[in-house]
Amino acid sequence: MLPVSGAVLGVDIGWSLRQRSSAVCLLRWDAQTIDWTIARFTAQDDDRRQTLLATIADTPLLAAAFDGPLRGDLGLIDSYRAAERLLSVRPLREAIGKLAQSNSGNGRLLNAATNACARLVMESGQLGAAGHPQAIHELAIAEAFPNSFLGLMLANPAPHKGGRGSRSDRYYTALVADGTLDRLLRLHLPGRLAGASFASVTNHDDRAALVCALTALGVVGADYCAAGDADGWIILPPPALIAPWARPVLRDAATAAAGGQIIMMGG
């Protein structure tokens, strides 16, 4: 169970020095309401620092989730991790797409940018202690991956594999339309009125940051699936919202990927 009131942070990671391709979402709740604020930033050190710290301000955070490769020591990963292999087994790859490798060119850039963001959040002094079983650090940081997070909740991914925009945007739109994202929020924070709607979030990076914040909610409530091993865990939706087609795939993923684990927490 989540506390009556609190806040979590979600960070979508980009590495552009010119484009505001990164975003941060602060999601807060009390006994009656839920709300979030989102801001975008570049990978310029000053812009990243200013935006993250201004968004956090003096808000105590129960957890923070980052859309990028993340290890507890904030070191360079530079390997093809079990977490990535697990979420790239053939049935998942064909259904919702492949997860990028941490040792690819883009993977290394993403890892470095993720480390920089995580370090700033940890140094803010507002992040609380980790309490979930797959913790990678004494502070409550976690790795998110919005594409898989959203895709695993689709009742039927096939109609959303092609079309305009990115896969994650198509997945997001579909899950808004069928009410799944609202159900996810009610599962974590029942009986509260949301001050904003999922449909109102239309920018790709804003959506990813919001999904990272939803990932952090699962971490706080220990209601999630986790893919990985000691080299890192990617946090996925609560078991209750994993689509029926995906359940046997996740169950058999460790065998297909030759290592790692899929762990179901909570419901």
C-alpha cells in the first residue's frame, strides 16, 4: 500500500545538447487528489541540473524512475544485460519491439545521460530510501522502459505495431482510449480525483516521463514485474495489468534469454 500522501519522480532520458528531448515528471498525491507537473530539458549540464532541481524543489520523493540503463554504482554498463535480453526474446520482440542494448552506441549515450540525471536526483537530498526487493541502491532509484511497460498492458499489440509516430506513442494512445492507464492509477492510488488527464499529455517525451513516474509508483507500492538480475532490473507494470498474451511469454523469457529472472511482485 502506498502512503496517504507522497510524491514520485519520473525522468525520460535524452542526450541532445540542443533539443529539449529529456523530460521530468513530478507526480504528487494526497488523500483526495493526484496531480503532476512536467518540464523538458536538454543534456546541457546547467539546463539538466536547473530543471531537475527546480522540479523537485523541497518535495520529498518516495522513488524516482529513469528511462535508461541504470546500475546502482552509476557506472558505465557497456554490456548486453539480462534485463535487455529478457525483454527482447522473440515473442516480445515481435509483439511490442526490441529493447536497445546498453553496449550499443546509443546505449552508451543513454547510460551516461541516465547516470547524470540519477546523480542529480540523488544529490538533491529529497530522495527516500529504497524498500522494494529489487533495489539497486540504498536510495529508491529504479530503471523504467516505457515502451515495454506500455506494450505489456495492450490487450492486442498487433494493430499498434505500425503507423504514425513512435510505438510508445501509439501504445500510450491506445491505453488512454481503453482506460488502462486510468485503471493503473486507481490500482496504485484508489479513491482520488486526478487533476489532469492522460489524454491531455500529447508530447512524446512528456508521456515517457509520466510513464516513468507511474513506474516509480509501482516501486513504492512493491506492485510490479521486474526483469533482470544483479546487473540491473527493469521495472514493468503490476501483474494484475499484464495482458493475458504476455503472461506465458514472461514466464518463459528466462529460458529463452539464457539467464536473468522475471519476478512478479504484489498482485
